[in-house]
Amino acid sequence: MNVWATDLDLAYSDQLAMTQLMLFISNGKLICKTSTFEVSPKPREKKQTSHRKESVMKERAQIQLPFMKRYGVLSTQLKHTNLSIVHYSVLFKIFKVHGIGFDIKERQGTVFILHEDNKKDRLGMVTIGEDLQGALLTFAHNLSVIHQEITAPNMQLENNFQAAIKDIELILGVTIVNKSYIKEDHPTTALEALT
């Protein structure tokens, strides 16, 4: 059997770049068979031992630890016209004040991508969490914080932050319904229940 495809534009996309970044910062991997995102367990602090045999056994035990599931939410197309007037140093201070960052040991948190173009009004964001709801909530919270911090009252501006937050709220509603249906062992899906 032959398959032909025409008019394909094969290129390295922003989405692929963000996915690669997510895998790099978390030291994780995507498992296609099970549609999961897994990261290696957080490293344990090594204690000084007097016996070499003990330390070798501990290292082997650490290697055999199971991978941890993580959930990633990412976007390359977050746009806000006020980003162009905010210096990056100020933006990073906003992140720090609000506790927005990435914890390397826990392998979860948020990483931003600053797009360098003429307008400087776009950014990308990757949020990694232990569960889907937590990752979505963190993503929406981060958007809300940035929007509140860089938006002046009564100012006309172009942004897609509020639309993204509304979309995330809708997705969160579906995930909550799905969780409750899974617990109750209902055969219907959340989308069927919402319609």
C-alpha cells in the first residue's frame, strides 16, 4: 500500500520547539503508547557512607525508581501589546514577586519564552504540573498575574490572555466532570454530560 501526500509544509514548528523545551527542562519523555509524559524521579540527596557496598546498593535502588507522571500545558502564541513596553528585567521581577518559576528538583513549574521580533508583544509559556488541573490552573493564574501587572486601567490594547483564560476554565470544567464520572463509573463522557 502506498500513501501519497501533497502540499505539505514540513518545518520545525514553534509547537515542536516548545515540546522539546518541556522535555529538556523536566528531563522527561513522551510515551506515545500510553499517551503520557513522564519524568525521572527527583534525585535524592546523597549521604556520606563509610561502606562502598552500601552506596552502590543505594545508587541501584535509585535507578530502579519508577518514573513520575507529569502534565504539560504550553502555548507559543500569547499576545499582549503592553509586553512591548515592559523591560525584560521588570517582567522577571514580576515573575519572582508572584512566585512564578520552575523548580528543577520537583520538575514542575513555569518557563517563559520571550520572542524577539519587531513588536516584542508575544511570549510563550510552558507549565508542568503533577496533575492536569494543577497545570491548567497554574497556566491561567500566570496569565492573569501578567495581565494585571502590565495592563493600565482604561487602556485600549490587544491581547489574547482573557480568551485563553476562558478557554482554560472551560477545559477545567470538563476535567472536573470527567474525574467525577470516573469515580462514579459512568459509561458516558463529560462532553456528553455537558451537552
